[in-house]
Amino acid sequence: MSKIDDLFNNLRRNNQKAFMPFVTAGDPDLEFTADLLRTLDAAGCHLVEVGIPYSDPIADGPVIQASYTRALDAGVKLDAILEMLKSVTSGISMPVVTMVSYAIIYRVGIDDYLDKAIAAGVSGAIVPDMPVDESAELAAKCKERDFSLIQLVTPTTPRERAVKIAQQSSGFIYYVSIAGITGERNSLPSDVVENVGWLREQTQLPICVGFGISQPEHAEMLKPVADGMIVGSAIVRRIGAIEDGTSKEGALADVSAFASEMLSTINR
Amino acid sequence: MPTSFLDSPSPDASLPDENGRFGDFGGRYVPETLVRALDQLEAEYIKAKEDPSFQQQLDILLRDFVGRASPMYFAKRLTEATGGAQIWFKREDLNHTGAHKINSTLGQALLTLRMGKTRVIAETGAGQHGVATATACAHFGLPCIVYMGEEDVRRQSPNVQSMKMMGAEIRPVTTGSRTLRDAVNEAMRDWMGSVEDTHYILGSVVGPHPFPLIVRDYQSVIGRETIEQSRERFGRLPDAVVACVGGGSNAAGMFFPFVANTDVPLIGVEAGGRNDQPGEHASSLTYGKPGVLHGSFSYVLQDEDGQTDDVHSASAGLDYPGVGPEHSHWKATGRVEYRSCRDDEALATFDLIAKTEGILPALESSHAIAKGIEVAKERGKDEIVVVCLSGRGDKDAAEIRRLRGE
């Protein structure tokens, strides 16, 4: 039983849903990211995705791209990110998963990456550029370590394939609400509830929905079918405001207020 | 007349395998959102390949619209000045639009129509692929959007004008190094959200399966014609074949028919830039390591964290930190030898070819010719070296003047 399995078992027992923010490691610096993680935990967030900055993130929209560029320009390195996580994870209760390109995992080495991430208290990984067809080796090595490999299902995924992905996934399934890149949307596709509802019947795994979600109304809409909701750009944009003169304390307070609003909508 | 070269096809002729792998290299490292479109593209490509009417349609276009077969030309004065083997140019610069890129964009535009897709996107570096895509789209009446790094928009402005005149929309890319790699990123992001009605006409033998296969196959007309023309002219195959490698499409098209069936030495030429330090060149095979970039596993220039290095080449079309997976396989098996050519050697070769042959070669092709001359010097007067002159250099005239401070 991984920490993520425990989380969703507890939530399901209490008939609750997860709110899962995404943050970029090292934007604008790692000390701030550490404060941000503690703030999100204190606000009651259930799980956090930590984005490992990558130079060529093709699934990401302008907001997350810009945050990766800020972090890389500031010189953030993988080892320093994992050290920061190690110092934070023991003091927070929400599980941490990394959103990380396979370009990075391959370069570091699958075994080394997983061992270092586990030592840093990380519970799982989302690898957005690794479809299920390429994931056998990584999935096997994650399984050996009881480390969750969260795979993605999208609106363009044929249903038969979605079932296969669900079988190969662990921790939870990441349902991508829209065919497109990350970024805030005013409205979500009308068939997202139906699609998640269908997937719900195919698997016991929790299903969390991300991409485009940025408003309490989205959470309201997804509540009946999803186990969790992932919000990235709407958080990262609030951090990006630091570059334009917002104080770090101000950004933390803004994110904290937004997280609380989403949490109260989700578990009202 | 040797007849043996068709007798023993190399096992490499059947690659990629069903997983899109050339040995260890290739595959599909893309977001799940794109997988269905790649499956659909692969299925349509295979269907088209088995459809004689498709091949006939493409052959007629290549003959009447592009002007194929492209000539093979004896560079007599260059040969005399070099003092080694005979140097011949495969004249892809004489194709309509001035480069080899049109060979693949017409094939892919036909696939776009077959798939019922109604919009085309493309990336471009030097602008040759952008022009060739805009041309194919104008020919078939398809809307066309071209992503091009801001730096390349500046240094390849004649091509930008041509694309616009043919109705394409240019979207300058201002992220990262503002060159080819960033243009690929932006095109991929567009495709993530438009995949249902849009085909991405990728310009090189890079990216996720099946792109390296499709682009190679459509470009292989270069190598097939070279084999045919060599047998007609010389009664035999050349003693060496040379082509430049950025992503590697003209080289893959030139080399594949030889790799498949012969043991003719093949030499690929990468952009050596200013020197061999990271950031100063674009020689992925010479100085890089296997890794993942833009959807495939291949040689790449990266730091120890897997972040893509900035690269440099005077030539926009070679200014790319990765290379097609099949080239990585050919390097690993030793079938192709890869050399690296510096900016200054390429510029000097551009001058030499202009003055001795009355041809302005593209800066990309000038890299190949520079090493073609080197190879010719290593060989006797009876031997034949064919260099792929992949494109014309008119587009580079202004940039060359700027680099020289004129």
C-alpha cells in the first residue's frame, strides 16, 4: 500500500474528493517552493504534483512553460530539487508526486531517478511524454519499489486503449479533460463528465481530472464522477506574479486563499 | 555491370520494426493525446503505400510539379581544383522550391487529404521546409500555418516572403533559443489541441514514429535516382556518397537505398559550428549521447539533467540539438560515418562553389560539399564521390554578407 493508495482509501471512506495543486520546482527559487508546499499542506490540499522544470515541455501551455524557463534560468538542478523535497516531505502530510519528462529520467537513469525520488519522500511520478506503449520497463521498476506510476487517459484515447492504460497505471489515473496543452479554460468540454463516468466503471483506481481546471465551477461539475481535481496553471500564474512585483508572502497568501476556496467547493 | 547489390538486402532495409524502432533508437515518447493521430497516420501511410493510384499520383507530381528526376552533375572545375576523385552533385537544389523538402511535403499533403484532415501545420528552420509545405498546401488548397523561430525569421527572410505569398500564415516562435527546436515545440503544442482536424507535416526524419519512416521513404527518391543515374553514367555505383545532417532528411533519403542494398561508403556531415564546446555547435552524433527529444530516442545534445543544450550553426537548417533515430542506428552499426564541418569551412566552400561551378549552394549543403571535397582528396582520380546538393543558397546570401560584416 503506497501513501497515495492510503490517501484515496481514506477519502473514499469519508466520501470526499481530493484537491491536487501543481507547482513548479524552483520558481522563483527552491526555498520559496518549500514554503509553498508547506502552505498548501496547511491549507488542507490532499496531494501535490511537483513539476520538474524541463527545457522542451510540449504538453504545456504558456504559463507552465514560462515557469519552467524561470526556474531553469535561475539554475535549478534536479539534485537540488530532490534535496529540497527531502527536507519538506517529512513535515507535511500530503503525498508528493513529480511531473517529470522521460528525457530527464532517461538521462539520470531509471533506477537512480526512482531511488533518489523515494529517498526524498516522493510517492509517485507522472511522465507526460511516456505513453503506455513505451512504459513497460519504467512501470516494472516502479512496481518493484511500490512507487506509483500515474498514467494518462485523454479525450483522444480509444476506449479499449483506456482500459489497457488503467490496468498499467498505479496510484490513480490522470484523466486529461481536454485534447490540448495545459492552461486555464473558461469551460470544460461537455462530455468530460460522461467520459470520466465511463472510465469509472472500468477500474477500481481513483480517477483524477486535470488540464484546464481553474475555477470552483469546474470542481462542482466534476465532483460527481472524479476522485480528485488537479489544478496547475491557475496556481502557477499566481506564483508568476512574483516576477511582476508581487511579494512572495502575497503570492503565498493568494495561492492559499485560492486552494481554500477550491477545497471548500470540492468537499462542501 | 554489378548486379549483386540487389541480391543481399541488408537487414536494416526492413527497419523500423513494429514498435517504430531502428535497433535501440526511435519509438514514441509523446503525450497520450497524440498517440491516436500517430496510429492513424501510420495506418494511412501503409494503406497509401499499397495503393498504386497513390504512388502514381505522387510520381506525376514529382515529375511535372517538382521537375524530377533531379540531375546528377559533374563538378569538373571543382574536381580539377581538388585533385582527387571525381565530385558529382545530386542537384536537389534544382527542384521546385529549391530544395529536397518538397519530396516529402507533397506525399504528406496527399496523406492529409486521404485522412480527411483540413488543416496543415509545419515547423521550419531554414524556411525550406516551410516553403515546401506552403507550396504543397497552395497546390491542394489546404490552409497552412508555419511555426518558425524568431531568429530564423530574421536570417531567412526571403523564404518568409515566399511562404506568405503562397498564403501560409507564419507564426514566429519567441520561446527558448528561437530556432528550429523551439519551432518544433510550438508545432507539437498546436497539434495537441488540433489533432482531430490537423496534420502536422514534420520536415525531417525526427519526431515520434511514424514520422522518421514516412519522411525517409518520401525522400528516398533521391537515393534511388542516384543509383539509377550512377548505373547509367558509370555502369556502377559511386565510391562514396556524402550528405549533410541536421535532423537528417536529405541524408536519410540519399543513404537509405544504399544502406538497404550496397556497401558503398556513406558519409553524413553535421554542423560543427564555431568549435566543439557545448552551445557552439550542432553535432549531435559527434558530440552528443543517446537520449529523448521531440518524441524519439536518439542522439541528442543535453546536459547531465536531460535539459536540451542550446546549439549553434551558421546554417539555420542544421541548427538543431537532435537527429533522426535511423542516423543514430547507422552510427551505432557503423554503416554510416559521421563527420563535423565548422561554420568557416562551410562558408569558404560556399564561395568556392559559387566561383568554380556557378552554383550558390545552401549553407546546409555547403557543409556536405566541404566534406565531399575532403573525401575526394582521400581517393583516386578514377573514383566517384556523389554529394547531395540538398538546396539552393539564394536564401543565405544576405546572412552570409552579415556574417562577414559586409
